[in-house]
Amino acid sequence: MCSDTTKTGYRSSKSLVKGLDIVRALNQSPNGASSIKYLSDTTGLHRTTVKRILETLIDEGYIKADRVTNYYRLTHKVLSLSYGFRDSVRVVDIAWPKMMAFTKEFVWPCSLLTLEGLEMVTRASTHAYSVFSFHTGMPGRKLPILDTAAGKAYISYCSEAERETLLSLLIKSDGNAVKKAEQVVNQTQELGYGVNRGEWEKEPRFGGISVPVIVNDSIVACINAIFLNHAVSDEDIGKIAGRLNALSRDIREEASLSGCDDFS
């Protein structure tokens, strides 16, 4: 509940708070899409208020409405509001339509992740557009490095100097980090992609495949696909990995053609 004044004594903007409540509810809604009734029930706001806020956010490009089903969903423009997007917003813009094409072809959701500290952070995801998505609110989700496909791809294709720094930090919380990383790097570089077959104890039912996005000889992100382990064969993994590698090359080429020299 928004108080009448802020902690510093200024009058609170209740309209802004209500708008943020709507965005938050949409981000956490099943399949990333919601009806006005759902948003009203979730936020406690009157339906007329919800509708007014939604139409405002549509005009600003942050929400898209399906006029047939009367469901609303966030657009990837909301990613530009994140504090961590200065390093990846351009690569997200380039990757997004290619990620959507991937999900249309393979059905499984696709995500773009970047390193933040000692974790991989999801910057964009097609989970809301996949019928086989089992996760909501993906953008901003953090994944460990050595147990997930994206983390394995990153540590295997970053520079030697960066890898050494990561390991020096990881070993403080995991004494076996160096030995584990050596196995991860050898396997990933041999395969040409990072793979997780349920090793992450937090998500044992799910697997992942990930490849690096390398621009100007530096890794700027990782692209991955998430799937249910029992539903994907080793042969399927090879096909998915091949498509992800092609997607990564397309991003690199478009970045070069568009003159994007710096993703920092």
C-alpha cells in the first residue's frame, strides 16, 4: 500500500505505484499473459483503473494487447528499464527476433543471458511465447555458473584472464570449483556448446543447451534453450545446439554489419 508521502517527505505518486503493480503482476502471471480480471484480483485495483493503466502502457510500448483474447503481456521494451541493461540492450535488440524464430521452430523457450558477478542473469526470454514453458518472470532470473548450460558456455569461452578471476572467486564458496570448472571447460569446448542434463539441483527435471555470443573476439552473452529432460533425446540436443550456434553467428554478423563495435 502506498503512503501519502515518501520517506523524504515528498508527496507519493500513487498512479506510478499502481502502474508498477500492474507491470509486476504481468511479469509474474502464468505464461506471461493476463486478463484485466486477473490483474484486478491480483493487485486489488478496480478494473477501470487497470484498463486505464494498461492502455497508457500500450501507448508507451511496454505492453501489447491481444484484442481477440483480451489478454495483455509485457513487450521486450520493459527490459530497457533494468539497471543491468546498459551492457546488453543492443545485443537483446538484435537477438530478440531470432530467438522468437527459434522458439517457433523448436517450441522450447529460448533465453539470452549475461554474466553479473558470479551468476548468469536472464536478460530476455521467449518463455511467455512457448507452450512448453514452465517458468514465469524469467527476465532477471539468476543462474549459477558451473551447474547450468549458460554458465558452462560462458566460463568455457570467456578469456583466460576472466576465467581465472571467476575461479578465484568461486573457490571461496566451493573448494572443488577449479576441478569442476576444468571438467566443464573440457567437455563444453569439445562439444561446442554448454549442456545441463539436470545437474542443477534446483531444477533437476529440466535441461539446457547454451552457446556463446562472441562479438569482436569477446563473449558478450549466451543464448540457451530450456527443455524437460525426459522429452529431449541426445539426437535432439545436437539439432538444437546446431540451430543455437547458427543463431549466435547471425547475431555476430548483424552486429558487425550495423557497426556495433562496443556492447559495453
